[in-house]
Amino acid sequence: MYELIDIWGVALREISFLGFIAFLAGSTLIGLFLLTKGGDFLSDNCSALARELGVPPVIVGLTIVSVSTSAPELFTSISAINSGAGGLVLGNIIGSNVANIGLILGISLLIKPISTYHAVKPMQLVLLAIATIGFSSSIIFSQTLALGFDAGVILIVFILGYLTSLCFVALRNRNIETESREEIKDDKQPLLMLACMILTGGLLLWLGSESLVYGSKNLAEIVGIPNELIGFTLIAIGTSLPELAASIALLKKDETHMLLGNIIGSNLFNIGLVGGVAGILGPILCETPHPWLDHLSMLLFTVLLIVWMCGKDLTRKHGIMLLILYGFTSATTWVANS
């Protein structure tokens, strides 16, 4: 698909350079839209299929939904690696984690205050801190400033261990709920239809990632800025849109603890799953002059979240603080690395 889009782009560039710029911008926006829709399709229908097959709801939430919400970042990263734009990968992982806390949680707090008392298990915060510090350290302190194969394997083992432990604890402690036959019958959905919808979601993710990477990569080359910077801002925000939509929906249902859990889980999967796959397919080299700035931003937001998660009542002023800090860190990395 990338090669087909490139053929159209090259032909258009020979006719009109301004038209080519518009084509790249359109390709980027269409890619973001398809990624968002594809992520929704995949998450909703995978969950429905798992329920139809008798998988416990708690396992669906901890595994299938969590992996599906990280699918846009994963597909974008694979497409970026295949097209030689590895810098987009690191920018996307780091930028998505920063956006999940600074932007999504910040906007959520503007809408409604959130109590963090007993919201998540302390061990999840410890794992998030270990994953974040380990991920950044493996790159910043490496001789090549790259995410390599060894680090990728460790990250994959980490996320698989995390999933396994979550499922084990959930199965051991779950409350078995009985459902009437009428409820089960009403919720029945054709397995073939669900399978087709899942395939559609995967197709949209693939098309969206190819379109997004082509547009953003070429725009970065024309403007003369590193791919990693585009990944940190534009692509990170775009691939985090499903989390924003989910957060707003959870706020309406007063499921604030689940909202916080989703943010922490998403950040863990971005590092473990997306980073692990990228490292194995890599190595992924840093392309910015000052890569430590991006990692420092991620560490700053992660530490702030962990401190606030210790039973603190988060209000609108905390949301404003997060949004201001997000704007400041994004502007700083743009000025320093462009």
C-alpha cells in the first residue's frame, strides 16, 4: 500500500508541488482517521467475540481491550520501520505516553474531578516506573542511542509476564456472575459477522498506518525536521485519540478508576508491546539532536502521575497544570530538536 501511495505522490509532485503538499497533508489526516476507526472496530469486536466464546469479561478487559487500544501505535510503528522511518517509532511511543498523561488526563480533569484513592494496585505503579526507566535507560545509555534486539526481547517478556500475572490474579479473584438465558440470547452475535468486523478493523489499521507514515514522513523531510519529532507530537496525539474518546465515555459513566487504569495500562503496553516489537524488528536509532529531552518529558509525567496516584483527589487545577506542562514540554522539544 505504501508503494501505491508513493506512486500517486510522485506523479502529483511532477505536476504541482503545492498539490503534493496538500496530498501529504490529506494522507496524514486520512491515516489518523482510519487508525482511530480501525482501533475502535478491533477493540469492540474482539471483546464481543471473546464474550461469545466464553472468555471471562475481566480477562477481556485486561488483555484483548488493552492490546487493541495499543494497536494504532503498533501498526504505525511496524509501517514506519518497513518504510525506513524508524524515528517515528520512538517519537510515537514516548509522545503517546506523554499525551496519555498530559493531554488526555488533563482534559479529563477539566471535565470532572477524579479521586485516585484505591484506583489502581501499587504494583502497577511500580511496574510502570520500572518499564519507563528501563526503556529510557536502554536507549540513552546505549553506545548507539538505539532500541535494539536485546531490549526488544526483554520488553516483550515483560509485557507477556504482566499479562499472565494479571489474568491469573483476575481469574482467582473474580466474582462469577450469573446471566439469564434471555440475556445471553439477546446478546448473541453471529461469529462470522464478528470475524469480518475484526478483519475490517485490521484492514483499516493497516491502511491508516501506511497512509499516516507516508504523509508524515515526507512532510518531515520537506520541512527538514526529524521523524522522531513528528512522532512525538502529531502521530502521538493522533494514535492517542481512541484513549481520549474512551476516557470521555468513562467519565460520563463515572468510571474514573477504570479511566486511570486504562491510562496506566496503555502506557505499559506502548513500552512493552510496541517498544518490544520495534526493538526486535529494529534497531531503532534516535534521530533528534537532543533525544534525552523526550525521555525526560516521559519520565517527568510518569513520576508526576505516580505521586498523584497515592490517594490524591485530582481537580481542575491539576488538569490545567498537566495541559500547561504538556504544552511546555512539546514546545521545548520542538525548539531544541527542529
